[in-house]
Amino acid sequence: MARIIWGLATSHVPSIGAAMDNGKTADDYWKPLFDGYEPARRWMAEHTPDVAVVVYNDHANAVDLDQVPAFAIGTADRYPVADEGWGRRPVPPVTGAPELSEHLVRELIDDSFDITTYHRLDVDHGLTVPLSVYCPEPGQAWPCAVVPLLVNVIQYPQPTAARCLALGKALGRAIRSFPQDISVAVFGTGGMSHQLAGARAGLINTGFDRMFLDAIEHDPEKLAALTREDYIREAGTEGIELIMWLVMRGALSDTITRVHETYHVPASNTAAGLALFEDLGDREGAPA
Amino acid sequence: MARIIWGLATSHVPSIGAAMDNGKTADDYWKPLFDGYEPARRWMAEHTPDVAVVVYNDHANAVDLDQVPAFAIGTADRYPVADEGWGRRPVPPVTGAPELSEHLVRELIDDSFDITTYHRLDVDHGLTVPLSVYCPEPGQAWPCAVVPLLVNVIQYPQPTAARCLALGKALGRAIRSFPQDISVAVFGTGGMSHQLAGARAGLINTGFDRMFLDAIEHDPEKLAALTREDYIREAGTEGIELIMWLVMRGALSDTITRVHETYHVPASNTAAGLALFEDLGDREGAPA
Amino acid sequence: MTEARDNYLLDVAASRRGYAINRLCGSLKDPENRRRFSEDEAAYCDAYGLSEEQKKAILERDWTGMLELGASIFYTFKLAMLDQKSMQYLGGVFTGMSTEEFMAAMRSGGRNFG
Amino acid sequence: MTEARDNYLLDVAASRRGYAINRLCGSLKDPENRRRFSEDEAAYCDAYGLSEEQKKAILERDWTGMLELGASIFYTFKLAMLDQKSMQYLGGVFTGMSTEEFMAAMRSGGRNFG
Ligand SMILES: [Fe+3]
Ligand SMILES: [Fe+3]
């Protein structure tokens, strides 16, 4: 059976990818952030999963406003890197894990989650930047296959935080029931506090972010109880992306340990956070 | 507040629309079916709703396989009639009810249904044929506005029958909580037994259809307990469309009365059924 | 021609396998695409990235073969309509009957697999 | 230029209202569309069915006005990129700061609305 070995929560700000693509990670502006990633990257490099389920949102690239799904899963065997309007990121295309996708779709639909399937999907910075955070130098190919799981965070009403946590729990069950003996990592991406438009543009709420970074480990139910209006008020209109961290957290077992975390302001107009959790739940001898 | 006044279950076979469009309803082949519709049509003509929520599926017209949503709601103010490959049906375009759409989307998402929104949607025979069954001669405009509610019945795994009934119940609550004082009809479309492809093409299961026609009124929970494999085996690969009748049934109250029903074989390759229910639940003096 | 199995389910794997063939057939909704297809069917298949097997099934109108390769009847029906073939014609193909036999079976209450 | 409200939520009603303007901005992902837009912005707006107000907001680069008319920042940002304007430039526009002031505010820990 498949097992979940770790979960990574990380911001997916485009400029973090651009800093890597343009060799600027040692600049004064970026060095603190990338130094903060280092211990997590070292640990993940020693714990390569077979597949990463990446929970993210598209930003007006593959998904237009004709159709806006609440939750969607990619079912392709390959995902091209999107051209978001200024050329594709110079990173490898993403290899899918279609059998796992298929299993997850069926299990989640049978578990009363109304999943949209994407047979064709160009993945934008929401997915590729977290892969770069995990693996800065992939060479010709990323170290693992990927199942994209998309959440609508752009069009109001977004799924509730509680629904996202519930989806994560069902996702965890579905992954653990996959009959192949593979290791899986789950990425929750987006956030932390930021707002791009309006009079509150530039909003950063460090207090909220620090609370969130702690509670995502110890009290996800508390985060799930916040309304979408709470997220928008506290974390900004784009900070509501943080509900995607709850999908990742829900997929992990109750027995997790924090490997590393980091928090830095600013990355572009955003507070950038990272939290890496090892999932001990499936380890021999670990509590169930 | 809005109230639900009736629910109509009806097949949506394209040739039923074509028979009307081409003036063939008095032919030997078609007359029995259209005679069967007559009492329902008379009753509905005296009970015009302000809005019809039409539960249907697209047939490779507006929805391609790039993205397949489990449940979707149209949010446009106008829905063009689709050209399915042989010209548009000569029927009026469909006027939306965007404020009701918006209300339903929000309520259903808050009620843990993961609804996809469609801002642009060409409606195919799945929606326009039921409108023609309801109103054979619309003239320049249909008698009511429409909210399209799409269900994936083409790609396996479809939502379960139980999930469809649950969606219907939530839909009923959502409609009844709409603050405008309007009357609403709910259409459940598709079926009855049919299979278009494979060695079992031409399958008709009258026993199953008769059972379904009865149980949709008296025991929808029994129908909700059937698996998608049950539907495919008993009613054919396309007969699984019947799960959409459960969405309609779920939206009605427990106090309904059957105004009319009819059943006829064949309409093209399909068993055509119709069942019309008045919803007494909201009437003054009626039991809650 | 291919012999039909009882059922064809368009599951997620079939959707992936049949992606190109369904996309091709879906494109025939558009009159301009129908014209281009009719002008040079093989070139049109290549432009839509069909496999050799899929292309052969399309060119030979192997309606069952298309289903085996992941096509959905709702897509291939658009090709049938271009050929001015009805769903009753296809029903005959799938079941080894003539169109008339298939229509007669439907008029006598359909095919019963109870 | 329009003064910004605190927040812009792209709710379902705004998505409907802003459909044409978002569709236009989204189309700028494609280099050929960018070329055509730059050649004749007004004609491009007309081809995408923008209202007069929406067209004016696009032509005048009234970034806040676009939001008021149902645009989403993720779409209008593609227009900004075509103009070689950064998200920090837009942040300055929305908040009445210069780009440099806005960037300095971000570097000093962002804007706090506790
Ligand atoms: Fe994002
Ligand atoms: Fe149908």
C-alpha cells in the first residue's frame, strides 16, 4: 500500500521561482529566504517520494472564468509548464502519476467530494514554484511524479477551510488505500498573508501568519473553523490561499513531527512561509 | 422567500426535440409519446414558474474531456443554444437567473458541495429538450428563466446516486432560502433505460424503469442506495442518467403528489419516461 | 471489424487513452472543421495527434474499434452524423444487425437482457 | 483615476460583470494576441465585447477602475506585464504611493492593518 512520508507547506510566489531561474538567490533581497529553505531541502533530498500530490491553485492560466471548479485533480501522464504571458519557466515538464490520479478521483468521488478531472493541464507557478522550493536543481527531470490537485481560491465563494481540511482527510485515506507500494509527499501551497489589489495592497499580518504556522501542526481544526471572510480580513484577499495548507495537513496522520520551518517578509508583495512535517503515522512501531 | 411548486422528471432524447422541430409529433411513431405528455403539459401551462432549475448533462458539446466537473451550475444571464454538429435547434435562447444561480452556488458550497461554476455555457439537447417537453411552443421566449445544473454522467466514476439525492436535498434548502418571492420548478432529466454502444446497444429494461417511476415518488432512498454499477447493468451505460432524477426528487419536500406520468418505448434507442409532481410542502395548510 | 463488448465505460483511463480521438470527433461540431476533415481525413487525424490504431479506426469507420481505443459514443456520434449515419445504424453495427433489424427490435420494445 | 476600496473580491457577480475584461486580459498570455492588442488596443477591446467603461479603463490603464468593473488582479496583471509594470508598481497605484515607496514598505515588513 502507498504511504505518506512527509508534507510540505510552502508559499508559491512567482518571484521565488524567478529568483532561482535568474540566479539571484544569493542577492541581499533573496538570501534570507533561501537560507531559510536550506535545512528543509537537505532533509527532503534524503527522502525522495515516488509521487508528490501538489495542492495548488491556478492563476488565470490553465483555468479561465468560463469554468471554475472548486476542487480538481489532474489525470494526465504529463503536464506542460504554462506560459503565463512572459514565457515558460525554464524547468522540466511535470510527469504525472495517472494510476494514482485515477484511484484518488474514484475514492474521493465515492467519499462525497465532487471532484473535477483535468485531462489536459498546463501547470503554472502555483505548482512549479513549490517543486523548485523542494528541488532547486532538477536537471532534466523532477525527482518524482506529480498529481496536481487544484483548489479554487480566486473566485468567491471559495470552498470553506473546513471543507479543505475534510478533503485532506479523505485524500489521506485515499492515498493510503492505493494498492501500489509507493511513497507519497503532499504539498500544500500558497500564502502566507498577502493582498495584491485594493487600498490594502501590501498587507502583511505577521501575527496571523505565526499563529497559522503553529496551528497547522497542533490545531488544524482551529484554522478550519475560520470563515473565508476571516481569512480575507486577516491574511488578505490572496492570503486565503492558506486554506490549501489545510488540505495537506488533513492528509497527514495525527503523528507528525516538524522537520523545519521558516518565515520571511517580503517575497515580492507576500509573506513567505515554509513548514515541513515528517509523517510518522505509517512508520513501524509508530502510534496509529 | 422562494418556493418550489413542482418537479418534472423527463427523458431528454434529442429525437424528441427533433420530432417537435420537424412537425412529426402526430406521426404514428411519435403520437403515443406526445399524447402521453398532454395532461402534464396542460397542468404545467397553468402553473408557470418564475425560474426552472434544470438538472441535466452535456453530451460532448459545451463540456469537453479537458475538464469534467462532477456538478456545475451556470451563472450567466443568457445561455445560447448549442450547435451539436448539425445546426442549432430552432428554439429560443435560454434566459438565466443569475441572482438565484449566485445564491445557489454560495449556499451549496457552504453546505459542502464542490460546485463548478460556468460563466459561459451553450446548452445542448439535455436542457432544451426538457424545456420543449414542458412548453412545446415557446414562441420568441421560454416562459421562465433557467438555472442549469450539470451532472457528469458520461465519465466514470459519476457521482453516486446517494450523492445526487443529497445534492437535491441541499438544493431544495438553498432554493427555499432565496430571499426573493419567486416560484421555482425543478427538472430532473435523462434516462430512462438505454444503452447506445456495445453489444448491449438497444437495451431496454421496462421492469427497472417501472420500479424507478414508482420509487422516485415513494422511496427515493432505495434508488439512492443503488451503485453506479447497478444503474449501468440494469438501465444501460446511458441509463445511469437517471441519477439526475434523484437531484430533482431531493429538492422537493416530503409532501408531493403525482400529477401525471407516462412511459413509452421507443424514443430513438431509449425508453422515454415522464413524471410530474406537485410540491405541496410549501402550500398554506400543507404539512411541513 | 472489431466485435463489441457488452459495455463501454468511459472511465478516467479511457478518457486519457481516447483523448485525441474524442478531441477530433468533438471538433466536428464546427462546420469549418468538418470541411477540413472531409478534405483530407488522414492529415486531420495526424493534426489531432491520433495514434496509428486510432487513425485506422477513424478512416475505416471501425465504430467498435474506436470505442476499444477510448472513444466515447457521444463524440463518435458527431462523426457518424457527418457521414449521415443514425444512432440506429450504429446500434446495428454494434449488435451485428442491419439498421432495419435494429429499428424493428427497438419498436418491439427494445432489447431485453433481464 | 479611481480610488481603491480596501478589497476586491471576485465573486460570481463580479466574474459575470468582468467577464469580457478578464477574457481580454487572459488572452494576452498568447504572444500573437499581445501583438494584435498592441497594434490597435481599441479595436481589440471591441472584438472582446468590452463595455465603453471597461474599454476606457483598459485604454487609460485605470488599474483600480478595472477592478471596479469586475476585473481580477490575476488577469489585469498580464496587461501590466505587457506594459513592463511590476506588481510593486500596481501596489503603488492602488495605495497612492510611488513604486519605490511601496517596495520600501514591503521591505520594512509590509503594511500592517492589525
Ligand atoms: Fe497563488
Ligand atoms: Fe442524455
